[in-house]
Amino acid sequence: MSWRLPLPFFLPALLLAACSGQASNGQPDGGDILCTGRLDCPGRLGCVDGVCGPCVRDRDCLSNEFCHPLDNLCHSYGGGECRINDDCPLGAFCVQGYCKDAGEVTPCTDNSACAAGQRCDPLNLVCVDDYGCNRDADCAPDEICDLASQRCQRACTVETQEVICGAGMVCDENGRCVECVRDDQCGVGLTCNLETNRCQGENSCLTSRDCLPGTVCNPQTSQCTAPPPACLSSADCAEGLVCDLSSGRCLPAECQPDVYEPNDDSQQAAPLGAGRVNGLTLCAGDRDWFAITLARGDRLLVIVQTDFLAADRFQTVLLDPSGGEVIQEDPLLIDATVGEDAVYLLRTQTLDPQASYDLIIAVSRGVPCDDDDFEPNDGLVEAAVIGTGHHDDLAVCPHDEDWYVLERQPGQTLQVQLTHPAAEGDLDLDLLAGNGQTLVDRSAGAGDVEVVRALPGSGTRFFIRVYAAPETQNRYQLDISLEQE
């Protein structure tokens, strides 16, 4: 099946979730739980302006999490296999949620043993990607967690505050550099953020994690702005780089293939596992293929990290084991649960002359969704022919729509009834005219039953559309009847 975002906005479902204390994504809605950080919040809710709720930016989550744009919940960059080394088989180590063999890890006692961009995990004594910190325990003994930047830094004292903290900052009793503890210690139009102890305005930032999607933190102004182009001419680029004027990015004068080449077709797909893959390159006209082994019910999350300005020209596709059917496609994010044990194919490509990118791959347990016998029927041109009567064991999967087409006589009344357990995922129902665009009737309630009708008239062909929120999956049945007037 192809996967696309549905068209309607589901206000009734959201209102029902609010009344039940449960969000439409199955997470607790947070209620009125106050928080000073993400650790205070239940489930995967973020800490937003001092209250637990759906996240809006990465800053609302832990440093090793990101705010998922599809469900506005905090998701980990790491895995769920382990928390400490004892959770792994003998001889293996826990590296950011994944059990790794001894030959795949770098042991450490401090950061000096780790490569650039990594730090020593004080709990498991292995080098891990440095996503920052959430509390002092994440840092070395002589360091504290700067809650504003979510980075470990040297603990300060009154004697060292001028050197460590800098101008306008003082050292508090916990050895942490702070700017304020009250609003009146900030300038006009600024307030004191008690989570970070920094003065801030409406659009202030310290890192791009503080900014809404699509914007970055300008270090000169400490404001969230649209990403600036890296270059306007090749004179703005370092030696050996040229300015690609279409994207405003500095690129190598000659594109260098990455270590996984050649992997230009499905037969040459490079095997990948969970974790981070850095230093990937797409050259002109190139496609990168990767193979990922998954079991039924595995939820695969793939995050592409590349120049944000190039996102609309980047494509990431997850395909079935044969490579013939697209499971999901998106510029920079794949989030899909697979239905069978197999080796799945991941393909990346760009419309730019070249692109550098990294991949973050996470595998967790999900709930598989099995297609019904009418698939593929994911759009108007793929609509499945359906007749009157009872049709059961039908399914909507995440990012899926089901389309059907049927005909009637001009003097007949058409009725379509959809029945489903709405508590497991709300589905809605449209009836469209023969052109596939004109809406005849819509049923988008919050209950288990949706009904649409077409009264007698000139129209003889109709399309039925069953749809849901992007992350929803559910089974349903249809009852279709024609009555002669």
C-alpha cells in the first residue's frame, strides 16, 4: 500500500480524548501536572511552559529524545533493549539502549577515551554519542548539567564564576551558572525561565532545540529564525568546496562516494542495523539502498539528518522485501511497523547535485497491521470495486486510506455504514460523487458507527473513503444497502 496523510481534521476525536483524560495517541494528556523538566512528566509527554503535555519542540523532551512531528510525543534517539550493561547478554554492553558486542564498543572511564562528538557514559563506562544531559548524574564527577544548553560543563564556584560562567552570570549554590531566579532580574520584555535560569523573550533560544520545526537558533541574536543559506557564492566556502546556488550550500567540488558504495540498487543494498550511521553521501543521479532485517511487529524509525534547506529535495523510501511496493515515503522521517519477518529495503535520493547526510535508526516493538483483501486501494485511481451486503475484517493501517467504488440506479437510496471499535482508533467515512471530488456526505463522529447516504438522483457512481489520523490503525466492517424509492 502507499502511505499518505489524510485530509480531514478530527476535532470530535480530540474532544473525546480530552474528556477521558487520554490523548488521541493513547498517551495520558498530562492534565494539570506541573513540571520543571521532562523527567516530571508521565509517558512520553513533554514539559511545555511548566506543564506536562504534547511537545512542540525538541527542547520539551530529554536531550536524547526528539519531538516526533506526527504525534507530538517525545521519542528516544536510542533503543529499548537495555538501560544498564546487566540487561545485556554476558560479554555485551549497553550503548544508548542497544546491546552491543565488546568488539563494537569503546570502553572508557572519562571523555578522553572517546572520539569527537562522543562522551563517556558514567553508568555503563562506554563511549556513546553525545546528545547532552538532563541531570548532573549524566555528567562526569567534576561536571554539572547546564539545563539551558543540556550540556555538561565544569562546576563553578564563587572564585571561578568569572572564568566559567562569563559576564552577566553568577554561580549558584549547586555549582551551576545562572542568569536569573526572578523576572525583575531580567531586562524589559524578558522573563526568567525557571527551568533554565536564563532570561528569555518570546523567540529566544540557546540552541536549535529551543526552536519550532523549520527554524534554527541564530547564535548572534539568540533568536529562532529561518535557516540562512550557507553561501551566496563560492567565495563563502572553504577551500575545496563550491557554492551550489540552487540550495545555498557549500559542496565538495568533486563528490566523494561514502564507504557503503556501491549500493546503487536493491541487489547491492548495504546491510544496516539499529544505531547511528554517519558520513553518508549522495552524488548526482545517485540512489543509496540499504537492507534492514526486521521481525513481524518491529517498529522501524529512521531519521535523516541533512541540511534543512535541502529537505524538500530529499526523499527517503521504505520498500517491501521485493522492492516493488512502497510502504512509506517522506523527506526525512520513516516510522512504520512491519507485518512479517523479512529484510526490508530503505532507499534515499536527492534532486540536488549532491548531499551529505546521517541516519539514525531505531527499532522497537509495535503492533503490526495486516492488510485486507481489497488492498491496494489507497486512492481514487486504486479504488476497489465493492458491492452491497456485509463486508468484514477490513483494515486501516497507519498513513493509510481505503477507497471503494460502486454503482446504483438513479431511483435508489444508497447507505453505507461503517462499524469499528473507536476506542482502538477512530475512523471516519466520506461518500463522494463519481468525479471523486464532490463530497456527498460525511460522517466524522467519535462513536463506533459512521453512516453516510446518497438520496435518489442522477448520480449513479459513488466513491467510499475510509480514513483516520496518521498514526491510527483499526479493523472495521462495512454494510452497504440500496433501496428502491
